[in-house]
Amino acid sequence: MSLSLAVVVLLLVAMLAANLPWLSERLLFVFPSPGGHKTGWLRLLEWLVLYFLVGGIALGLEQKSFGERHAQDWEFYAVTLCLFLVFALPGFIYRYDLKDHLDKAKRRRG
């Protein structure tokens, strides 16, 4: 796999992972949630776990591509956390805004 393809795949995986907590009622998209409903805090915790999982994938790709990992300071991790937060915005908007509007429109029609 070329380096540019690996970066594109990593960004797509990050975008998908950042949105999963808001698109599903299942924990990590696999396990049933307790009570059948996830709270906002549980969604945020799941989002943070997925951030670290994607970060681990990125570290593995870096190790495989370059043969070593480059040292990073705290600024790098702050930027990646903010980028992951921006990636999560579509799922967050869908869960807490758009879904309500779509449900109301469906109830009015039916």
C-alpha cells in the first residue's frame, strides 16, 4: 500500500469512527447498550475510545511505512483531537438536531 493511499484510508477510517457513537445505539457498534439507550456521556466516552483506537492504527501505519515512530509533542495530539472532533460533527448534528426534525416530519405525514 502506498503512503498516500494509507493516509486517505486512515482519514476515511477516522471520519467513520468519529461518527459511530452518534449513529448507533450499540456500544462500539457491536455490543447492546444497557437499557437499550446510550446517554450523552456514554457516547462521548465511546468517541474518546475510538479516538485512541484510530490513533493506534495511525501509529501502526507510521511504524510500517517508515520503520520508526517520530516523536510528537502535546501540540500534535491536541490538533489530532480537535480534528477528530470536527470529523464527529456530522454525526452529532444528525443525532441531536436532524433526526428530531426528520422524525417530526415523518409523524406529520403518517
